[in-house]
Amino acid sequence: MPDLTIQTPHEADLAQLIVSSLHLEVSPDAIDPQSSLFGDGLGLDSIDMLELALAISQTYGVQFRSDDENNATTFQSLRNLTNEIQQRRLR
């Protein structure tokens, strides 16, 4: 059974983007793919979410709308966000 706390290659790429675009003082590989990106997890806020959405758009060509009712789930964790980006890139 795979260790769910280890980042996949796609998650590692996205973790690097998160750290670099938001100028975080954390190592990308220290981001638990299942932990919350907001609040008690990585500590991101709504402004960070907007900046991250812009960086994702520029890097992966995937657009997120601020009024999307699924954003809370999509941006919940590195794993959820990576999966959503991969699904949208395949459409």
C-alpha cells in the first residue's frame, strides 16, 4: 500500500510553485499532500488563494473562478488541488 503522505511528482511540482509564488519559508517537500493549505495547515489565506490561482493559470493554463462552489474542496489540500489541475488539463 502506498504511503499517502509522500508527494507524487505532480504534487512536488505544484508544491514548488506554491512555495515560490507565495514566497513561503517552507521547503516544498515538507508540504503534506493531505494537510490543509489554509488555517492550521499551511496557513494560507484568501489573498494567497487568488495569487496561487493566478500562478496556476500562468503555469498550467488552468483557470479557476472565484465564484466556483467547489473551490473550498479543490483548494483544501495539495493533493486535491493537484488532482483538479490534472483533470482540467485532460479536458
